[in-house]
Amino acid sequence: MRTAYSVETVRTAERELMDRLPDGVLMQRAAAGLAAACADLLRRRGRVYGARVVLLVGSGDNGGDALYAGARLARRGAAVTAVLLAAGRAHAGGLAALSGAGGRLVDNTSAPSGPFDALAAADLVLDGITGIGGRGGLRPDAVPLARAARDSDAVVVAVDLPSGVEADSGEVVGDALRADVTLTFGTYKCAHLIDPAREYAGAVGLVDIGLGAVLPPVPELEALQHADVARLLPVPTGESDKYRRGVVGVVAGSARYPGAAVLAVAGALHGGAGAVRYVGPAGDAVIARFPETLVHAGPPAKAGRVQAWVVGPGLGEEPGVRDALASDVPVLVDADGLRGLDAGVVRARTAPTLLTPHAGEAAALLEVPREEVESARLTAVRELAARYGATVLLKGSTTLVAGPDTALPVRVNPTGTPWLATAGSGDVLSGLTGSLLAAGLGARDAGSVGAYLHGLAARSAARGAPVSAEDVGAALRGAWRDVSEEG
């Protein structure tokens, strides 16, 4: 499992670790790991000896890490130039180390053309402008350098975090440097896992500096991996029957959107449900595609016993949401079911509720502009979970799952892919996740596992080519098998 911590937690852990170590050891560990990774990148591009490396150096410890790493690369024969954005406040020890190793120092203000000439010829650029404490985007004097680095042919490596992004929220307020690779120290930070900042980080590598021993057991964020998902998958036993495996009720579709019902049922059946009860006006379309479905005209309360309800996909103005929410089983509410959702009704439920909005639906629930949700996804999902007293799966470029228990970390789905941006894929996710709820998983686990399998299925179905929601649904069985075998 990948875990990420807040800046405050990382700072506290660093201080505790530094108290146990001789002065400067922690920075040297970071610099050694950083230099080794940069040397490996340079070897892939041809060579370390004679390679041209440019350091963009700010005033903090982040700049010190870059300077010490640059000194190590200079001792291996690289031609290293440090561009100082705050010459009077650059890390003194790092400056001395780089100068002693034969590196060149350039003041950004006194030599206006020098930095740009160096960047144009660079093989690797190391971004040490700001670190995890940076706020509010790049300063104006750093913006031209960031753009020149990005426009060069060099591989751009961010030290700990791309300069200009917000470490705790994943927001990008103003200009930021877009890296090819980010090398972070000790642990991942929230911005490494959450868009829009995640897009600026490129490929993220972790440099071990011994911080794991002093970090608290509960992180800010966590991202499940194959082994974690495999442990959570509900696998039938020898005594299982269709009822013990879970019956999920699907209230979806309408005369206008019968396909939503078909896709939600597909997600539920391919997601492992023992049986699916469909309630709604699209029964003929569902039976034509999936004859094993148990169809009822409604209302949900008279359709028969289920272990969980999925309500909302393609529902239009059809009834059913209140009936499902009045039940004593877990309920997943999606799409049309979210319109006008009463927070008081949801909070009053004793059984779990899982809401699965995309950014536009989340914005309507929060009564804020959509752009506000997209730029601050972590804030939005936490606020929704608190307001509705429910687990919330916020779909999008980064799918987040947050529960009403704030002591638990928010989960980030690592398998998302742009191929999921296709009509109906959310309906498949709803059915899949509902089947996991019916099988007995809690709302947080069901949302996390559902999002993971959904993304994995889309990747498998796409393989670089367009996919439909039906393709994603059909690929779920393969995703389930892959996780079970590899986990």
C-alpha cells in the first residue's frame, strides 16, 4: 500500500529523526539517494561523465538537497551549474560542497542570460526551487526558468515535490514546474497522489531516508495495490450459494435511458454478485441482455430481499431513491439519485450509505462551482463525507474515497485511466461497487475495491484504443482474476 502524509506530520517526523542522528546526516541521505537516481537517469540518456546538469536552487533545504546532490554528480564527472534564485539565502553548506566539487554558480539576477543558456544545453535539470512548504505557486522571477526547463530537451527532476504545487491539498495555484520525474524523501506527500498536482510530478520515486520508523501508523492518504485488494475480495467458499454471495438490488434506467440499467446490472453481475434484482421500467432490456436477472416493476420495498441497493443511474424522474434509503441495508446513490439528495435523510440512516458523484454532481451537492471541486478534490470529498455522514467516492482524474470517520485516511485509486471518460462507465462502477456492498464489504472498502477493479478493467480493455462502458463491464472478470492471482 502506498501511503502519504501531511507536511506537518513529515516535519515532526524529520525533527524526531534528526534528534537521533548526527547533524546533517538526514540531508546527506536525501542527497545521496537523489544523486544516485539522477545518475541512473543520465546513464539511460547516454552517460554521467560529461553530462550537463543544471540545478535550480531556491533558499530552503530543498535547494540544499539539490546542491549536495549536484556536488556528488560533479565528483562523478558531470558538468554542474547551479542557478541561484536567492543567492544570499542559498544553503551555505550545499554551496561550499558544490564549489569544492568543481560546480559552477550562476546568480539568476546578475547574469540574466547565463541560466537560460545553461538550461538550453542541459541533459538534466534538478528542480530545487521550493519544497513541501511552498505556497501559492512560483514567484514571478522563477516562472521563466521553469518554462525554459520545460522547453529544453533535458529530463526535469523535481526534488521532493514540483515547485509551485501545494503539498497537502494537491492544488496548483498559479504557475508550477512540470517535472518528468519526482524524487521524494521518506514518504509520499498528498500532492504526489492527487490531481491536479499529480500530473505535474511525472513518475514518482521514493528515496528512503529512514523516516518510516518515526512516522505515525495512520497516514493522511492511502492507495491500495494488488495485494491489498486481493485480501479484500469476497471469494466464495464451498458452502456459498447465490444468497450467501450477496443479492444486490439495482434501481436504475428509465424509458429515456434503458441502457443505464443494463450497464449497472452488468457491473453487478461481472462484479461477483450472487444474484441481481432489477427494479424499474427497463426490465425487458435487462432480461434481453442478462436473462439471469430477477426483474420487478417496483417499488423497491416490494421487490424482495437484497443485501444492498444501487440507486440512480439513468433514473431520470423515476421514483425509488427514498424507498432505497428507507431500507436497513447499505445503499449506493449515483447519478440522478444524487439530485436534490436530502442530507438529513442520509445522516439519519443506520445502515451505510455510499455516494458516488463526479465533480459536477459533487459541486451541486456542495453548492459551489464545479471548478472549485476539480481544483481542490481532497477538500471536496472530505466536506461531502462530513456533510452527509456518508462514505463518498468522488469520481474523476483522481478518484477519492472518504468516509465520515475522519480518523481513517482518505483512499486514492491508483488505477484510473482517461479511457474511463466514456458514457456509461459510471453506471458499470455503481453496479460493481453495489455487488461488493452486497457481499459484505464496508462502504469504504467497497468503494476502494470497486474503483480499483473498474480502472484495471478499463486499462485492460483499452490497451491504447477507445473503449465503451460495455467493454469495461465485460473486462471486470479479467481484472478480478488478475488481482486474485497476482495478489
